[in-house]
Amino acid sequence: MDPIKIEYEKLATKIRLNLPIRALPTKELVAKIQVEHPELTLNSIFYIKDIINTGDLSGILCIIGGTGINSLVCSLTHIEIVPTEPLLTEIRKYQKERTKRVDIQYKQMGN
């Protein structure tokens, strides 16, 4: 089994035990979906309703809802966890490491 998927599953399990988790969209997420959802702002609260661990392929994906959006799938790296939520430190650590990992992979591809 993919060692990255195993590593991510530890966090995924903790997240599932603490659902729903409140989050805010990043600038990148707002920019991508604001055409379809003009009511979306950086202050829009989302709720992580479920997650999918894809391992190194796409990391941890979140199924989120809120602010007129019934269900949307996005990367855990495209949302900001509300500071009062559990697992904030662990999720931020994952986000930082995942972003570095993707950047390295992107550079290795010659882009």
C-alpha cells in the first residue's frame, strides 16, 4: 500500500471523528468557484462533511457544504480551518507539508 496514503489515513481518521469541522475558503478556492457561486467570500463558513484519502494522487479531499453550496469536493489544502476547531495544528501541518510535496513534484516534472 502507498506509504503516503497510510500516513494521510491517520489524519483522515482523526478528521472523520471530529466532523463536521468549520472552515473558510482560500483565495484560490473563491476565485475558482465564485462565478457559479457569487455569494461566496473569504468569510464564508464551510463545514467539512466528509473526507476522501487519495494518498499521494491528490492528498486528502474534503466534501464541504455551506453558503449556498450543498456539496463541493476540494483539497484540504484549499480551505482554512477555523482557529477554534479541533485538529487545527495537525491539519495546518498537513497542509504545509502537502503543499511542499506538490511543489517538489511539479518542479520534478520540469514545469
